[in-house]
Amino acid sequence: MGGNVVLVKDLMSINPIICCVEDNFRVVCDKLDAVGANCAIVVDGDSNVIGLFNAEILVKMTAAGISPNSEIGNRFKKTQVISCDLPVDKLSLGDNDVLPVVDKDRTHVGLLYKSDLLINTSSHRWEMLYISLNTVNNPALILNESGSITLMNKPMKNLLQQSMTKASGRDDSTAIFRDILAEVLGSGSAKVEDNFRIDFQTYTVYANPIIHRSDVAGVVIVLEENRSGHTTDMEDVRNYGDILKTVFDTAAEAIAVVDEEGYITMINQSYSDFLEMDADQILGKHVTKVIENTRLHIVLKTKQPELAQVQRIKGHDIVCNRIPIIRGNRLIGAVCQMLFRDVTDLKVVTDRIVRMKAELDYYKKQLIQHQSTKYTVEHIIGVSEKVVQLKELVLKVARTQSTVLIRGESGTGKELFAHAVHNASPRASNPFIKVNCAALPDNLLESELFGYREGAFTGAKKGGQTGKFELAHGGTIFLDEIGDMPISMQVKILRVLQEKEIQRLADSKAITIDVRVIAATNKNLETLISESKFREDLFYRLNVVNLDIPPIRERTEDMPVLVNHLLRKLASQLGCPVANVDRSALDILLKHPWPGNVRELENVLERALNILDGENIQVKHLPLYLSNQGVTEGNINGLTSLKSAVERTECEQITKALDRTDWDYLEAAKILGISKSTIYQKAAKYSIAITSVK
């Protein structure tokens, strides 16, 4: 604390979450969720504070359907900032529940919540005061500028009760200090007076002024008994006086303290004003005689704190804390702290907290839904023996923590199986993070997977970035297209699997993680190993449990149920009636090799629904490259027209080339020796397109 004044930096919450306008929704969600916070400071490119991003904004973004990958941009609350060196008694939060705190260089250093302002300047300081007061054996008290006793410890109370007949107030009990009080109040300086006589005993009086906003607001008086062989550590006494002055100077709550017998030994001005009584009418009296409906005497018996209790005083339903004060194993008193002078004040704050809590819970649910999986084992459609066995294996594997390698052609639904494993596992309620190893450039893959510290490289975000492995802590990370991962990254993935820890770019600190790895590929990893394009040791680490997904052509008995399932799903998405497939069209679907697997089948069925002119999908509703495979008009003795044969061959080759290049049209065009515009034209002609695997 600065002198006798409580500053903002004494109460603020440090290490706030920092984000910038370039951060995306997902990054901010993850940062907030990791520490259970509901508010982040937004800074510009020069690290200047420009506003706050809170749970309310997150909820609105989610409700508006804004993509989690969207940048924050201007979606933050502009707000004032406060200096960390600002005295609390000069601060007004207004309607703000929280404000960002900056230092003299305008650099963000913390957040000040209204709850910090209400709570941190409260009972623990008075408890510390009372404990300090009773720890020192010397008689001590505080007199205000009028000569009334504001605070007094038990030794002083006993001394004055023995010397006079009263323990407080503007009477003979304080008259003995009148001259000392007047001198210290007039000079504003400390005074030490030896041989000060009370009854038959002499004392040394140490009187220190209490300075409040440059004015002398009162005097702390500590007595030291003059007797042979007895000494007191005056440094402790002075420190004790400083504590008294600081607490008296900064306390704003209504506070009352009783001794172990229930007699009031301390009460501040705020409480006496609320009771509409002078301190000299209160101190020394039993709490039950002064404060109506009190339970402080009961707290002394139970030694159990009573927090946020409603108590009716003078027609007001106040909210207060009642806390026993225990030193060592001995009860020495209790303190009552009034939090709110009326329940209506509490209701205003409570309503805000409840609203914010509800919004935060909603945001967390949305975040969990976004990070978790959509599909379970029930979404794996098929009645063939291969599919049934795979579903049984998924349920068995899900119970373990072993790494899983999913293999299969493009479009077979490898991600669906990854979802199913995660959802059936004990990690189902934790994050499921997907990384497409083929979609990210080599120079970005490492930073995406492991994250980086601020300043790690040119263009690095302010505050750094959390990597995918950290985001997946406690859950599952799905490394799709693992066969396309560069060799340099394979070494680092191998270390993660072996050591269970990661290291951010430009950071020497290792971070322990608990992540289950599921990898998938449509590549032949054994061939890649022989070509030195994939590490053999990583292959064995990944291939603990192997899920080999069969293509459609190897499970034709699943075609009818798969078609029906896809038609129902597509009809729901497109808002059209559920259609049936007639026998002739189904025969054609059964004969097609489906190089694009479920992805290609779903695309064909969606096209058919869009051009359907009845209740049944017929041959005429199927793409030309499919219908030309079977018995069509112009088929003579098993031969088709040359045009049909050419079109069928073109369609098959284009589909295979796209599948081989993961639907990269430019690469596929190069393989086929045609231009990019030509492949787009022919893909449109034959209704070849890629859709997401469902």
C-alpha cells in the first residue's frame, strides 16, 4: 500500500487475460475458459488498452452465428481505464462491474472488479487489526478529532475500567489524554510522554497522528508500563500504530468488534452513524444491548462464521458477515461487517452477477458444443459384417487411452469414426480438436500445433498463441491427413507421444499435456516409409489400434440403408420431402465403384433431390456418368455409343484424379494434362463435386 492510502493496485486482479483485435473468437474463448475468467482486456497493435471483451459479447456473437474463427475486430466494449496509483477513495466505477488498470506508461497491469472493491477493503483488514490489537499486550486506543474513542483493545479497556468507572466516551476515561490529544491534533506530529500517571502506575505514552487527506483525523495512543526489568520492542509498537492508522484511514464499511464475552470494543464511524448513536454510547456495552437482532454472541459460542446473512436493523434488512476471531486455539472475539445497508442494494448486485453467470454458462456450453464432437457410434450406418465389427471395435477402443490410427480411402468417413471414439470415451465432455495436417503450410503447422510466445517471429500476435495440443488438454486431438505431415514435424509429434509434453515456439518451458491422439490418413504409410517420407518409429507409435474403414464397393449390402439414411438427412437440410429410390436407379448405384465413397454418394443424392419432379429418384435423375454405366437407350448387344463410353471414362478419370489429390483441382488438372478451366467445366458437366463427410 502507498502510505496510509489504499491504491487501486492494492485491490486489482493481476495477470488479466489479454487479447487483440486480430484474435479470433475461439482463441479468446479458450483463454477465458482455461482460467475460468469472464472478461479480457483488448489492446491495439501498440499494446494500448482500447476496451474489454466479456462473456456478454461472447454470448451475442454465438447467438448471431458468428464463426469461431472470426476475428474480434470491433466487437468489444469501449471503456475508460484507471491508473494503478489512483487512491481507492477517489475512485468511482459507476455502472461498470470491471475496469482495466494501467500503469504510468499506460501499459495494462490488471483488472479492478467492483466485487474486489466491496470485499478486499473489508473484514480481513479489520480482523488483522483486531488480532494485531490483541497480540500486543500494551493498552492501545484510537481517539477521533473530537476526543471520542473509536477503537480500543482489551488491555486498554481493562485499564480504564479499573481506573474510572466507564470504558468509553467523552468523559473522565478520555479526559486523561486531553492534553496529549490537543497537542498532537494541533501539531500533526507524534509525541512521546514519559512518566504519564494513571492511578498508581506510570506509563510512557506514544501518541501518533492519523493523517487522512492531509488532515489530522485522530490519534493512536499506545501505553508502555514503566516497571523494572520490563521492556517493550518499540519498533513493534510503532508498526502496530501504523497498522491501526492504515486500517482506520481506508475502512469504509460499517464494522463492529466484540471481545470474547460479547462486549463491543471497537466500532467505526460508519456503523455508529447507521445506528444513529455516538461511539461513547456504544463502546463497552454488550452487543445485544446495542444492535438489534444481532447474532455475534451466538457466533462466539459456535465459533462458526456466518456469511452474507440478512439482519433487520432500524427497519432495514441489512446483509452482513459475522466472523469469529481466533488466535492460535483461543477465541478472542468476533467481528461484524455490514456488506449492504439494504437488501435492495444486494439485489442489484446479485441480479448483475446472476445475469453474467447465466451468460457465461451459456457461452461455456456453446464452447463445449463447438469443441466437442457431433457424431457417435450410432451415426455409423451399415449392416454389413465389416461395419458391425468396426462399431464393436470402436466401443472397445474408446475405453482405453491408446493412440488410434484410422485408415481408409477419401470419403469413407474417417472423421466420423474419430468422433465416435471420442464420444464413447471418458474424455467425451472435454475438447475434441481437429487439425488437418495437409491444409496448413509447413511453416505454420508447428505454431498451430504447439503455439508460440509473444515475439516468437515477425507477425506473431500480441500475447502469443495457445497451440492445438494445449487446447486439447484433457480431451482428444484428431490429426487428419497425417500422411501429409512433413518429416520435420513428425519428429516433434513423436516426442509428444513419448514424453507427453510440448514446448511453445521461442519458449524454453516444457508444458505437460494429457491428450489422446487419433490420426487418420488415406495414404499407404508403409509405402511412404519405404520412400523415406514417413518415420517408421512414428508409424508404430500411431498404429497401436488400427481402424481400417472399408470403401462402399466392399460393402454393397450397406448401400440401401446408407442411401435411405442420407436421403432423410438431406431432405431435412434442404426442406423437401423424403424421396425413395426406384429399383433401376438403385441397381445403377450398386454397380458404381464409388471412388469418392460416401462423399460422392451424398453429392449424387443431393443433386437428384434438387432436380426431382416426383416422389421417386429414377435413372434420369442420376448424373450422366452413372446412368451410362448400365443398360441405357442406345445400348446394343452390350455396347454403348462411343460418346457415352468417352464420357464415362472422362468422369472416372477426373474423379480418381481429384480423389488422389484430395480434391485439389489444379493438381488434378496437371495429372490429367488439361487446364484448370477444363477440369472445372467437365466436373460441372458430370456433377462431380466434393461435400463434407457426414
